[in-house]
Amino acid sequence: MTLLGEAFPSRGSASAAEFVGQRVDKLGVVLAALAAVGLLFQPFATLKANRIVSGKALGVFDALPGAIAAPLVALILAAVLLALLRTRPTMRLAVGASALVGVLVVIGFVPAHLVSLDNPLARVAPASGFWILVFAFTILITDPIAKLNLGPSARVAALAAAAMIVGGILMSGLWSGLSVMKEYATHADSFWQDGARHVELSLSSLALAVLVGLPLGIACQRAPTLRDLALPVLSIIQTIPSIAMFGLMMAPLGLLAARFPLLGQFGIRGIGAAPAMIALFLYSLLPVVANVVVGLQQISAGVVEAARGMGMTERQRLLRVELPLAAPFVLTGVRVVLVQNIGLVTVAALIGGGGFGEFVFQGLGQSATDLVLLGAVPTIALAFVAAILMDALVEFIAGRRR
Amino acid sequence: MIEIDGVSRYFGASPAVENLSLFVERGSIVTLVGTSGSGKSTLLRMINRLIEPTSGSIRIDGRDTKTVPGEKLRRGIGYVIQGYGLFPHWTVARNIATVPNLLGWDATRIERRVRELLLLFGLDAAFDAGKFPHELSGGQQQRVGVARALAAEPSVLLMDEPFGALDPIIRAKAREDLLALQRRLGVTIVLVTHDMEEAIKLGDRIAIMDRGRLLQYATPAEVLARPAPGFVERLVGDSDRPFRLLSLTKVGEVAEPGEADGPSMAEDASLRDALSELIARGVDRLPVVAAGGAPRRRIALSAILARARLTP
């Protein structure tokens, strides 16, 4: 192409195509289209007379006073134009972040514009246009972050910055007029209780899985017969749907509690936290065990031979050489389990396990979308934060050696 | 001193090493040479009991290795393998300190010993000690591997293809360094190789193995001059054999009194080097200089050819 270009320097119709090829970002085109759809053809917010009835969809200029809507549209247009051009990743990151923060802040001004303060029943919720804009600008942020190839500590710092922005908006009360936050206001006590239970269930089942999975993984790596038996069994457990699994837990534990009432006093019953915990533990075993096995197997035979030849005992070899070298793999397994458990705990609410799933299922039962969101959004946030932190930890440990 | 006495090792019904006896003198280098599957590595690994002999006994400095727990035995024997098996998550210094740490030396003694070894192996004590193995060149990794094996001052060093992962130029240098080191420390070395050239260059004696049996155990000169019939003969019997023989003898041993013109040869150059020089210059004698200003002598083509003859 460049050869031809040099041989025939005349610029004609080719220059427009060339300009597009060289200066226009392909992802930017997709994002611009997405943002245009979100802004022009989808409602920015909905207004409902109360939490159950279906609402009225409103565009940006209907939902907001002109003095706020106009700058927002200008900001979005500027961001879209810059996203279309090929610019440095830091530039794209800055553009995406300011547009995203702009959209997140402005949604907070909608309720005051639409609803008078003496109408506590009316609900204002973000609508599809808002979500599409948030999605488009999130992609605009994640793409340059991936390109910048940030180190683990920089990624954690970026996460902290994002958390501070969202936390700041929440604390400021800017969003308190929004329907999800109104649901929060009525459920504030149980929200934190269920949140703590959610984290507790995710972490304790993970801890139990590591406690059992680590020795089991080591044994599997040492004894191929055990491995050939254990890994298929654990994979089959993984294929059981979560609702079926929670159901399966109820019967034996219920019988057990009926036979030995003492167990019931320790919380081991057909419903509640105990069956949820056991089910989550069973799901967690495969990723932990499989990653321990892989982590131990990838260690070069020479290293193991040298450890033996230097006169290390079996135990010294395991603790000083093999487990440290397998650690990044084991932690990858832990990451998978943690994110998976945070999601699965939601379903555990069905058998009285508690957690954010309580709001999801209550909301589903009452057809109250906002209540569903009150459970779903924190769950997603938790999983997201856990994934980023664990990834950073794995990279941090693996990066210090190799 | 290592005494290997009627040692066999069976894997299932097939023997890897069969009724093999070998005596390694204190402070000497013995090279175990053979094709893959000859049992040479199995024999080496039976010395430090990474593999237990099925029958027979091995004594190191008069002591039966079976009387010591395996781990304790191995902490007292240096071990170097192909690819070195350095611990990738430990610094160079900590790698070298592996055995002293296992033996429970105190920190200052370990630090002093590590510094000493880094110096001995031409590594920068301040700069290289904190590096991780992947940050070193192949040659440096090899030296760290040997330094780690020698850290606790073992009297015996076992090496399994220690130069196999090096490129040819660095390999030659590493062999020279090992010889110099061995002379300096007086450590007994058993070295496994599949390379006859290496076995001849490094070994005070060569043990040639095939299918678990010892076919010949002799000095390099004897193996080249009188190879055991059959496998050994084929192993050493290529066109290079006269040259290998020449490379074992120094110019000083063959030089005769008299004068000659041209650039002079050093007394400790090999006959192979001298022959190459004579051919290159197109002459049949060259002067020889002694280190201590001894009377002038010369090296003659005819004397070299006489030494290269395989049946004296």
C-alpha cells in the first residue's frame, strides 16, 4: 500500500479512505453508534406513579431541565467525536471517564425535575438510554486500560479511584431521589446485614474449599489413580444446576437435623446457611483441586529433581519449592471460586441462605424491578471488585519471579 | 573415594544397571559415557540414592551409603543436572545457600560462603546475588548450578550432563573452568555424558557403559589406544580417533633437542595443536619454548605421527 502510494503520489479519491483508515478508531465507530442510539432513540429515565405500575419513558430533554440537558448532550457529543479519532490511550481514558461520570452525576438531577417533594410514592428510575450510555463509556474506558497494560498496583489504584467516585456520589445523596435508592432507604438495615452474610458465605465456603482442596490437589498430583477418580467426580458436581444442588442439600440435612436435634442448634438444618455453604463448597472444589494439580504439574522436572538431589525431604520440597511455584495457579483457582461463589450465593437465598439474593427474589415476587436491582447491582460490584483484586494479587506474586 | 560394588538396578524385570563394580579414586574425575538408556544416569543417581540399588552396595569414603538416611546423604554430595534445576522463585544467593540452609548453618556463615562462591565462579557478589535465575545467561546459570552443588563443601560431586544446555563456545570454557576448579578443590567428580569428546577431555578415567553393563574402565589414552572390542571400538573408532589421542599428549613430552625456525610452540600445548600448526605452516619442525628458560628444543612432525599410531 505505502509502496503504491509513493509511486503514485497523486491524491484523489483514495485520500478519504486513507484518512478513515488511519485516523478513525474502529471501536470508536461502534461506541459512537451505541451512544447515538442511547441518546436519541432510547428513554433516559422513566417516571412511575408508584413502584409497581408501568411508567412513562422520557428522553434527555424531557427528563432534565434544559440547563443540565444541553451541557450533557454537548459532553456526550464531544466524547463521541474524540472516541472516533485515533488518540493516545490516556486521552481516551480521560474522555471516557469524564463522560461516564457526567452521565452518572446528571441522572441524579432527574427526580427533582420530574417529581415534587410531597409525592413520596412516585418513582424515577434510569431507563435503557442511560444504561446504554453507561455501557458505551465503560467500554471506552476498559479498552485503553487494557492497552495501557497497567501493573497490578496501578489497576488496584484505578479500582480505588472508581470506588471513591461512586462512593462519593452515594454519600452526597445525589442519587437518593432515584428509585433504587428509595428501595435502599426502606431496606437499609437488612441491606447491610444481607451484604455481610453474602460476603461471609462466599468467603467461608471458599476457605473450606481451599482447606480441603489443597491437600486433595496435592494428593491427586502425587497419585494419578486418585486424580483419575476425583477430577471426574468433581466435574460432575459442577454440572449440577445450582437450584437443584440447593434442593438436593435440603433433604439429607433436614433428615439429619430431625434425627439429631443437637445439630439443628448449630445451624445445620435443611434450610438456611448450612446447606448453602455445603453446596457452594462442593462447587468450589473442582477449580481449587484442578488448579493445584496443574500448578504442581507445570513445575519443571529439573527443579523437582534438584530439590530432591539437594537433600530436601518430601515436606521441605513441597513447602519450599513446589507450593510457592504453584501459588499463581492456585490463586487463579481461588479467584475463579470467589467470583463464582459471589454469584451463586444469590441463588442460596432461595433456601434461606440470606445474602443479596433476598432482594432479588423478593423483588421478583413483587414485580418490583428496583428491588431486584438493589440485590443485583451490589452482587455484580462485589464480583467485579473481587476479580480485579485477585487478578492483581496473582500477577503481583507471579511477577516477582518467573 | 567411591566404591561401587556389584550394584544392580531393575525396573520391573529389565535391568537398567546389572552387577556393576567401579572404583573412583579420591580427587579424580571419572566420566560415565554411553548412549541414552545405557544406565549411566541410573548409576549416577544410585550414588546419592535418588534411585535405590536393587542389590549391591556403594561406599563413599569407606562408609556404606545405606547406613545414612537418603536426605542426609544427599546433603553431603554435590549434584548438578542438565538444565541445572535452579529454583526460579529464589535469588541466586538463596539458590546457592540451599544446602547450607538445609544443614542449618547460621546466617553469617551462609552469607560468607555464598560471597566466597560467587567470587570463585566469577559472579558479582553485590550485583548478581539478588538476581533471579531467569535474569542470568546460560553460562551464568550453569555456574550458579555448580556453586550451589559445592556450597556445603562436599567431597563428592555428581554431574549429569552438566554442559548439555550450553552452546559450544561457552561449553568449552565451562569444561576448562571445571577442570581448574577440580584441581583447586580436589573434589571427587563423577560426570555423566553422552559425548565421547567430553569424556576424554574431562576424565582421569572413562567408564563406558552399554545396556547396564560396564564395557571398559580405563584412562582416556588407553581407551583410545586399546578400545575394548565391539561397542567401545565403534564408539571411539571414527576418523577423529588419532587426533583425540594427540590431544591428550603435551608438546613438552615429545620435544627433542635441537633448533628450528618459525614461531615457537608452548610446552603445554597439545600435540594436536602442534600438528595443526605444522600443517598450516607447511614445515616439519617448529621450535618449542620452555616456561623456565630451559634450553631450546623442537617438535618434529615424525614424532607426532609416531604418537598418533593406534597400535604402538
